[in-house]
Amino acid sequence: MSQAGISVVPLEGVETIDLPGGSWSRMLITGAAVGGNVSSLGYSVFKPGTVLASVSHETEEVAYVVSGSGRLDTDAGEVRFSAGDAIHIPPSTWHAVVNDSEADVAMVFGFPHPDYPPTERREGAG
């Protein structure tokens, strides 16, 4: 839906990207959904026990932890986060999301790129 250049993208109207362990993500603001955008926005839910493979994005990433707690495994060590935390990940920083708690982690994330940015992936966990 769009009026006066403002777009509203309902979470349930966007295709789910399945992640390991029953976790999922949805890219909400993208060139396909909005058009003319210069940044993107997504929402993820990481189930307890989830360990994602390590990724490195071409751009920086920012995130806000809506609920839950966990960690990012990086080449420099682990970075703990919990509900209410804002996270900045510099470009080309290897990181893997780990939910080592007993509750879901919900996170909003974004990039200064009109879609999910070019990303390298490592096999296996962190």
C-alpha cells in the first residue's frame, strides 16, 4: 500500500525465508516491495538452539533486539545481546547469530542497500 510516496509493508504479506532450527526471516523493505528505496529492512525470529552459519555483508548492518537474548559469534570473539539492545556490525565483519537461550529472539535489521546486500557465507556454525 502506498500513498504520497509512503509505503506500508505488512509482515504477513512478505515471503518467509526459512532458516535452520525452525527460525525464519522476512525482508520487508526491498526494491521489489517498495521501489526507489536506498535502504532495506527485515525481521527475524531465531528459535532456541539456533546457530546460523557465519556471514559477512558488503555493507554495514544495524539491528534492534525486540525480544530474547543470545550472541553473535565473530572472528574476534562473542558479542552478547538482549532485548532492547541496538547492534551495529561494520561491513565485512564475519558474524553468526546464536540463540543460546530458552526463548525466541526477535530482531529487526537493516542495511544501507536497497535489498539484502551481497554476502559471503561460511559453511557450518560461527
